[in-house]
Amino acid sequence: MRLYGLRNCDTCRKALKSIENTEFVDVRSQGVPDSVLEQALENFGEALLNTRSTTWRGLAEDQRAKPPLELLKEHPTLMKRPLIDKDGTLFLGWTPETRSGLGVA
């Protein structure tokens, strides 16, 4: 299992503590593979963009108008977190639905 997030994100830390044998990928320093971003965007649509983030608020209107995939490639911290890849199935956020899908209480 692989968890994409930020090292200083409290939600990502909670998820990491709850899930055993998880590889952590810091999106700020390591990025997210294009294939994973494309699949996540296909699965979650624009919900993948964290429009409440400091990064989003710092973008100019013309930058915000770019396609979501382009934005996420340029600014990986715009991705809602955590993004969890379990054997090719993606989960977004640390919601009760995500925990249930991962078999975590």
C-alpha cells in the first residue's frame, strides 16, 4: 500500500499510524506519478483539488483556470490528502468510507 501526502499533514500522520506496512510518499519532495494522478482525477474529479489550501489561495485567477491535471503536476500540494493506493484501488481522504475500504477501524 502506498500513501501520498505531506509529512507535516496531521491527517496523513493519523492515516500512517493506523495503516501497517504503508509506503509514504511525500508529494512535495517526491511528487505523484502521472499515472496515479490521472487515475485519481478520473476517480474523484475536481474533488482531488484542495481549493481551501494556502497554495490554492496563492494562485492567480488565470492559474486557477488551468486544467486540474496540469495544476496538480505543477503544484502537487494542491492535492487533497491523503491519497492511498491499495493494489490499484485509490482512496481519497481519511474518511469513515476510506477506513472501511481499507479494513481499518
